[in-house]
Amino acid sequence: MNSQQYRQSRYVLPSRFVADSFTVRVMEPTSVAAPVRLPAVYATDADELFDGLATLAAALQGAGEVAPFILVGIGYERSNHAELLRLRDFLTPAIRTHLRPLIERAAFESGAPPGGLQEISETTGAAEFLQFIREELIPHIEGHHPAKASARGYFGYSAGATFGLYTLFKAPDTFEKYLLGSPSTSYGGHHYGIDLGNSWTEQQTSDALIYLSVGELEEEGTERAPFELVTGFHKLVQFLNGAARPPFRVQAEVFPKETHATAWALAFARGLRATLPTRRSS
């Protein structure tokens, strides 16, 4: 497929749950005729990643390696503060408290306006962002695009993958497939990914397919320290595969020689191939 076989749209959606407006970018193949409805993959961190994700999505669909799908990127109207706003929306208040030094540094480095740190630390969090996705974004997408309600996927990277875990444990029916790259679940020896998992209740049911990945070198050096991305990944996989855990289908992969700066592309591409295969690629 070439670029002319895709249609891109952009929306600014205000939220009644989060005191903010989100920029939503959509890429859909135009070669699939109505009334066919397609899977949709919702991806966070669109301010930074959407162009790269769209390129990969087009290449994989064009090569017949994944089934046709709609890519939905979730970003911010205030894109210049996206790095800070994502910490508000992807994390719970409890996790934000644990990561307070990191958030303070991010606020300083981003040049946040007065009150910016308070906005991140003391207002809404992952619960309200999930409400925005479930009650505002998904209905908008499925009302304006040929997105299939029973075939939703989610891609999140780093803290975006942490939000994916929160969604999985709190409202697993939001998505059928979770592509979670290098989830930030361990910091300074505290494994808050396991804390999220312990919030699961037996009343919830889910047969969600989870694709988890991490780069082999993501824990080396000092840039990400004291994040323990590789250690946390293995602890999370062990937790999800435990005998007493929810009935999720888990696929896990470690990418040799990849770092946090490079593993996102593989997480997306390999995750799509694992969760949206064609007969040719399966």
C-alpha cells in the first residue's frame, strides 16, 4: 500500500473527566470497502510517536504481515507539555507519590507554568483518563470511523504501558489486545506493577491477549536509573503467569541489544504481528 491508500484525520476533543483537551490523530486504510468494520489500535504518546507508528503500520499492512486496522493516536492540545501531562494521565496518585522526585524534575525541565506541578500531582489521574477513553474517545471513534467495537487494541510504551496495565486490571474489557512495550513498573526497588495487579477482583472476567516486551539493555547505564525496566518486566511476566492470576493470554519477548530509545518500534511492530496476524504471517 502507498500513502494514498490511507486517510488521516485530526480532532481536538475536550474531556469532561480530565480538565484538558486531547489531540487525536487517526489513520485508516481506504482500500477496505464499507460496510466492513476494522480493528482499531489506540496508542498513547502520539505527540512523539504517531508519525513513526503510522509509518510502521502502513508498511506492515502493505506487506500483508498484519490485518488492516485503524490507528488512533492520543496526544495533547498542549503538546509542548506532553512529557509532563502524560505523568498525570498514565499514573495513579499512589504511583505519582512514589515518583515525586521524577515528576518534579520533569516539571522543571519542561518549563511548566506556575501551578503546573500541582496540576500533575494533585488533580486527576489514570482513573479519569480511562473514563475519557471509554466514555468519550472510543464512542467518538466508533461513531465517525469504521472501527469494530469487539476488536479494540491498545499500544503503550514506557509509562504508556503502565497505563495499559492499569486498564487491564481495572477495566479489562476496554480492549481485547494489549501491546505493552517496556512498561515502567519498578522504580527504586518498588514494584508498583505488582501493586496494580493485586487490585484485580475475581468478579472480573477477561480473555485479553497481552503482548509484553522489553529491550535487553534498558536497565544499563544511568539514563533511566533507578527505573528497573528489565527486572520489572520479568517480575510482571512471572506475576501474570502465576497460578492464581487472572486468565490472561500472555506473550512475552526480550529484544536483544535494544535500548529504551529503540525498543518502541519493535514493541509496536512485533506486537502487531502477534495480535493482528494475517494468514500469510501466522
